[in-house]
Amino acid sequence: MEEPLDEFDRLILQQLERDARKAYSAIADDLQISNTMVHQRVGKLKRIGILKGSTIVLNERKLGYEWGAFTGITLKEDSDSEKIIDALKQIPEVTECYYITGKYTLYIRIVARSNEHMRKVLYEKIDHIPGVLKTESLIDFGAAFKRNVPIEE
């Protein structure tokens, strides 16, 4: 059974969501709790899998990745999905991969530096993965917004 989150867990998560690099001592000061308590709670949140780690968020466009696409992948055999996912993991331009329902088995997000780069990723990398039957892409003109799930009771 998962450990329930209390008010302090939620407050700590909210602080970390605003600034993942914020010092635990600063969080403790803000919440008027001990530094030890923050360390223990963060450890618990990691142990139970709510906190998966901290990372930086890169601006893809500023790094030269002007093109983005969401691509549905139809497989020859759905049972090949794990092998295909392993192959997709080897393509750095594939930034996300989801299992979905409907006409596709997998849905991925691709980034590329140019139209030609996107074509090469799709036709020379993804379409050559054994077990991929076909792909269908929608061009991504940029995220209107992206956020985490709400931290609620």
C-alpha cells in the first residue's frame, strides 16, 4: 500500500516544482520545519516513486531544433513493441514515447533541426526499424503550455 501524502509532503513538492534546485534548508525555512524533516520527506517521496529525480528543462528551439512532430506508429505485430521501443530509445531525436489506444500502437515526439533532418529521422531511422509498418506525423508548431499534474489531497 502506498504511503499517503500529508500537507508537508504536498508543500515540499510545490516548492520543488517551482524550483527543483532550491536548497532543502530554504524550503525548511519557508515552511518553518526542520531541515532534517525536508530531507526525510524528499527521501520518502523518491522511495515511493512520486519524485523521479530532478532535471533541467532545455529550450529545444534555442538549441537549434526548429522542427517538432508527433508521430503515430503502426506496428506489424503489437508483440514486437518492446523491441521497437528499444530501437526508438537509440534515436536521440525521439524525445518521448507513449503506448496508446486507437489506430496506432505507439505515439512518439520527434525533434529536428530542419525539414531535411526531420525527413531523415522519419525515413532513414524510424521507418527502417524492423516491425514498423507505417508512421503518420503531425507537425508541432510549439507548446502553448506544459505543466505537471496538480498537487492535491
